[in-house]
Amino acid sequence: MCMRTNIVLNDKLIREALRYSQARSKRGVVEEALETYVAVKEQEMKKQSYAERLARMRKKLAKVSIDESSQDIVRRDRERDS
């Protein structure tokens, strides 16, 4: 699906973008810029979501107290699987 629109673009910025882009047209540069923008925002949202989930998990784990060493727990788990 495509949306037709008319926009006024900064000529200097478009020329500079064309130097860095694989695109050879203004339309191509704008599409590439939009794709890059969306990808960056998606990554930011994923990072934020991960940070929030990690903070919740750390908060939950702060309430947990373990009286055994991690080696004893792993050893017991391995023995149970054998």
C-alpha cells in the first residue's frame, strides 16, 4: 500500500542523504530514512521492554533467600536428572 503525498524537503539534507544512501532518488532516500527510523524505534522499544522485565525480575528475586550454595543446588539437580 502506498500513500501519495507532496512534501517540501531540505535540498541540502537530501543531497547529503543521497551521498550516504544506496538510493538514487529522493523517494528512495525518504523510504530508506523511514525504514531506518522504524527499525531504530523498534529496537528502542525492545530494549525498554527488556529493561522493564529485567527490573521486575530483579525486584522479585530480591525477596528470594537461598540457604544453599549454587554448586550444591546444581549438584542436586544433576543427581535428580541421572
